[in-house]
Amino acid sequence: MLNKLKVMLFGGKPDHERRRTPRAGKVPAVGAHIGRQLLVMQITGPITRELWDWFVLMGWREVNMKTNRRQVKMLPKITFSSIAKAEISERETIYRQAIK
């Protein structure tokens, strides 16, 4: 109720719309950053559509680091290449070890 009143008075979007996970876009380019919650990883090599779809299912989205003011934890650059080179069956195990 209070949130609706604030939106009516001050404009903008309601909280549930502002905090929604952005839609998955096209495959990011080499050198781009992808993020999930407070973790950020840099794309250090070419990424296939199948790998990008897997990242999207895990909750990762491309983020713009120039406009990102949040305090984030940057994962080591080797993280992306180790996930990309792994077999599909081993990918999730490597991913879980990397984010700990």
C-alpha cells in the first residue's frame, strides 16, 4: 500500500519492477563482464550460444561495469576459461568450486 502511494506521488517504477532480473540479451563479446548477484566475471574468450544459454539458466546477465556502482566480487579471469573448456557434465562442478 505504501509502495503504491510513493509511486503515485513521486513517479518511477514499483520496487518489484525495478529489482527484476534483466532479460537475457545476445551473446556477450570477448572482454565484456557478466554478473550474478554480487559476483562478476570477465569473458576472456569466445563464448558459444550453448554456453551462454547455460550461464543464463544459472542467473548470469551481461553487466555494464562503467555504470555499475555496487560493491561486487570479481572472480579471477581463469574462471571463465576453465568453465568454457570443461565438458558439459563437469561444468557445474567447476562452477560451484569457482563461486565459493
